[in-house]
Amino acid sequence: MANNVQLSGSIRSNLLLLQTTQTSLDRTQTRLSTGNKVNSALDGPTAFFAAKSLNQRANDLTSLKDGIGQAISTINSGDKGITAIQNLIDNATALTQSALSNLGTDANSVATRKSLAQQYNAFLRQIDSQASDSSYQGKNLLIGNGLRLGVTASSQLDVNALAGISGATVTNVTKSDTYTVAVSGDGAISGDAGDIANAATDRGISNIVVNGFASTDKNTLSDITIKLSGGTGKDKTFTVTEGDESFTTTFTQSAAADAKAAGTVLKFSHSFGSGTNLTFDVDFDSIEDVPDTAGVGTSTIQKNINLQVSVENSAGEKVTRDGLQSVGNGKVSDGDNAFSFGTGTARVTIDERQILQASTYTAAASGAYGTGGAVVTGSPTFDQPGSVTVDEQFQLKATATSFDYATGNFTSYAVQLDGTGSAGTATATVSAGGTTAVTFGPTGQANGSSIGVTFNYNELKYITTAAAAGSVEIAGRISQQTGATGALSAAPFNNVGSATGFAKNQVTNLSVDVSVQSGGSVVIKGSDGQGGTFSLNLAATATSTGAVVSFVIAGGVNDGANFNVSFADAGVAANVNTSTDATSHAAYTIQVRGAYNGPRDAKFDVRGSHTGTDASLSTKQLVDASDQNNLTVQLNETNTSIVNVISQNVQTNGQGLQLDEAQNNWGDRADIQNAIDQLNKAKNSLRTASSNLGTNLNIIQTRQDFTLEFSNVLTEGASKLTQADQNEESANMLTLQTRQQLGTIALSLANQAQQAILRLF
């Protein structure tokens, strides 16, 4: 609508001035209230858009600061995890040093190392847990790229199918490889020579023999302990133990006295269900002569078995655990057995009872065992070992008739070899002065092969059955009693006679004293040296030529035994020198052989050849690598400047620290040294990982500081383009307010003329 009010020129001029002043005043008030001289593009498009660009960049950088800060926290989380892992490795290192200080082969040292190895494994598990727990907002800088190498399931099944083997795996895999597992050895058993010598010294026993073949289904790799109880003047009780099996027997004082009187020794022999045979001689005097202990105590004999478990990798490197080695030198053991290579550690769990079923070996015979085991020298042999494929046990027995009192042995033996399986029996003759190497065959053979045995001739009588001697031997000397004027001039007895009831398995030496009294009567008395005595008083007429007299022994082992002798030609009286009232003496030894009933047993085992099998463990990449745990940090608003923080694998696996679990329960020094070497390498790896994180942290922290400062620079620059000068704007405000007041006054003055006209009315 058009303005119909007509304003004068002066009023219109004043009004326009007031309007302009008000507009300027409003703009100034806006600048004062906002602090900006450019509040929109209308205020200054160039400055407005330049400032907006600077503020936008500053805002973008400010938003990056949060991401940078979170990245710093993520790296700090990894660094704290590495510090904790370093502490765990230091503790694990201390365990290895403790293990090195307990390197003995005694049971306590072995148990201590096993316990330390288990503690070591616990620390390794904690290292993995610590690495896994060091994640921050879904990023873990301590578990690497996730690449994992391991054993294939199919190869595990192949190896676990071997008899006596389970739990096949490969740990600490650093790269793919193939490991062939094979078993060899016939299971022949022996004892550690040093332990045997120590047992003989400490217990006072002798001729200790450990032999046999390990059972293919009941074998044990445990050592043998011999416990002796019974002090001086007491019976001796022996308890022998192997694994879970124990056997106890007692030797009495009377048995020891009888053996001593007979010139023999007591024999201990026991065969364990595992196939181990243990024999030794028991002499009470030797036992009681042991200083301080009189033999009382326990000895341990390390058992050695011809059993080798070997693993060979694709490069031809071979590691063997050998049952013939001593503890601490790569001895195969029941349970976990580890085979360390540069590409990984092959591990199998061995069942000691069945492992021989997987073994490859040729036929062999054990040494003889039993209380009469000494009858065989060395081990029997085969003429065709390739044909021996079945395990057999053979027993040796002998018979004899003619006895040589001069040598104390039979003149010949008919030795019988009795196979308890399908081998049957065979007999061979062994004669005094002849060869003692005998071949049994064609019967009594082992699966088509003849058996050669070399005998200890002097021991054959202990496995012999023979009837008691039908006659006795008389050996004597004529002597004159001190102070006597006459003596016997010839032996009064014929070398004939018979004997019954004498102790078996020995020759009894009867000491006989014959004295002729004045008047011709004869006194005959004597003893058997084993507690028995005998005597007769005979009239001269009773000693005529051919007269037979009988003696009965009273007391001792020969109590009740009797023997007959006949007088020589002319009788005793005819052999007395002519001297009145003279008492003449003669001393004689009469030797009597009792019956032999094979008091000792002798056996040996034959192990038939066997072809085992082998199998291979294979490792390959099972999980691909990824970068999901790597940390990418954006450092500028255009994402053209970034830092990639690579996740470091500080787990114990083969792609990380390469810390393998304790090998073989730290049974060997080499196993402990492997752990020490791995720990030292792991410490270097941790230092490298920590250095990488530290370097990235320094870079990011530097960029964080720069981003903060540069953002301030951008904001300040933007402010310089748009920010109003408060002092200037305040002065403008006052000026405009004054101008407005003056304009109002001018307008008022311009209106006064019209107001005067109004007053005319």
C-alpha cells in the first residue's frame, strides 16, 4: 500500500539517516554478541568460506585425536602384556636353574626335575593366557597374524595306530615337515654295571645278574630295587621290587650255616612278570661285614632294555630315545617322549607294556637265569637265526652217575634241553676234560634252528639228578700219636662200603680217627664237620679181615645217616707195631656223596624275530594369516598419513616365542638346556616386540601432540578471518548510538514547524 503521508525533505532525510544508523547499530550488536565480524557469507564470503574450511579441518583433526588416543591405549595394553610375559619368562628361567642343580639319577632328583618341568609348563600356559588377555577394544597386539602350523589329523591316526604308541603330536612347529616314527630292539634286559657294583658293595651280595627279555604285553621300564632287612646274627629278608610287583623271601641262619658247611652259597632268584630276571648269591658273612649297616638298606639297579624309539625328519636328522642309555642321557621312558628338531618337536606317548609289539628285531637268546643260571656261559646261539620267529622258554636239566672224588664233580653229564613250547626236548653229553660247547638239535630246536650252548662244567652238578653213591672213598694217613711208641702201619679199611641218608647235593667229608688200645681193642670215632658225630668201641676180634661195621651219624644235617666199612686183610691188630702198651692212631677222611636232585634251576629265553612297522607325522599350515589384529592409526583428515602397528606374536607357539613344553620331563640335561636356549631366544624376541611397540608409540604420541597444536593453529587462523575487534565494535556502537540520538533530535526539530502550524488552530 503506498504511503499517502507526505514528508518534507528534511524529515525524509532525517528518517533515512535514522534507518541507516539502526541498520549499522544492529550489525554492530550482532558482531558484539557473536564476537565475529563475519557471521555469514553475506558478511564477507571470502573470509566466511576460508574460515569455514579452516574450522572444518580443525574439527576433522580434533576428531582424529580420539582415535589416536585409543591407539595409544591399545599399544600401552600390549606393552603392559609384554612386561608381564617378561616376568613369567624370568620365573621360568629360575626353574631351569633349579633343574640343573638336581641332575642326579636317583629317584628323588628325577622326581624333582619332573615337578619342576610341570611348573615350567604352567608358566608357559600363563604366557599364552597373558598374551590373549592383552586385547584392547577388540585389538590384540600380542597374538600376531593368527597363522598356525600343526600336525595333520590323518598322520596322527597313522602313528597312534602303532602298538604301544598314542598321543602323537608335534609342538613348537616352525615350518612344515615330516617325522617318521620307528621302534627297534628285541627287549633284551640288563642292569646298569655301576648300580650292580654299588648294590654288591652296599648290600654284601655278589654275582648279581639282571637279564631276560621284556614281555611284549607286560613290560615295565621301571628300575629294580633290592631291600635287605635283618642285622647281624639274624635271618636275612630280601624284598625285590620292579614297578608294581614285589617279591619277598627270607634266608635263615640255619640255611646259611648248612650252605657254609657244605661249601656252597645260597642263591636268590626271581623272575618278574615283566620278563626281568634277577639272581644273586647270598653270603651271610659278606653281608654282615658291610661297614655300619651290616648290609641292611635298599639298593636301586637301573634297568636297561634293548629298545629304541627313533624319529627322523625329512632332512634326514634323527633323534633316538634308547632304553640302553642311562637316565639323563636320552633314555626312553614310559609316557611322554619328545624328539626335538629345528622345525618342531615330535612327541609320542609310550605304553611301556606294549611298545615292543611295534619293534623290529632279529632272533636272540637271553643269558641263563634261575638259581642255577651260572651253568651257562654267555648266551646261547642259533645256526639259523632267520628261522626263529616264535618266543620260547628253555629249561636245562642233567643226569649223571660216575663221580670223581678227586675233582668233586661227576665225570660226565647227560644234559637235557627242554623247550616249554613246541620245541620239544634234546639231550647232549658233556664230559670232563672235553668241550663244553654243545649243540642241541635236530630235536630240541627253536623253530628250525639248532641251539648252541656253552656250559660251565663245575656248575652242572647243581642242575643234576643222580642217585646216592653206592660206595665211599677212603683217603687216609698213618700217623703216630705224640708220645706213643707204636703206630698203625697200614690203612685198616678196604675202599668199599655203602652209605644212605647223607645230605643231598654235596659230598660229605667224614673225619675218622682210629686208635688201637693196648690189648688190641679198637676205638673208632669221627665227625662230618656239619654237626654230626659217630663212634664205635670194638674188641680186637671184631676187626678181623673182612669184618663189616656200620656207623650211624648223630646230629647235624646228616643225622641218622649210616655207612658201612670192612676191615682190611689181617685186621687192625695185625697192623700194630710190636710194642707193648702202645696206643697207635691213624686219621682218615671218608668221602660220601649224597643223592643229587637238581637243587637249582636254569632257564633261558629265546626271542623270535619280528618285523614292526613305522609311521609318519606330518605338519602343515592349518590356519591362514590375517591382519585383523594389526592396528591402523589415521594421522590426518585425508587419511593419507597413517601408522600400521603390526601385531607381534608373543605366544609360545612356533610362530611366536617358540617356547616348547618341557621335553621328557627334563629327564636329561640336554632337555633342560633346550629350554634354556629357547628362553634366551624368547627374551630377545620380547625385546624386539617391545621395541616395535615402543617405536610406534613414540610416533603416534608425537603425531598426537602435533595434531593438537595444529588444530589450534587452524582454529586460530579461522578466528582471525571472522573474529570481530571488540574494542572497535564497542566504539562503533557508541558512535552509532550517538548518531541515532542526534538523528532523533534533528527529526524532532524538523517536525517543530508543522507543530507550530498545528498550534494555530
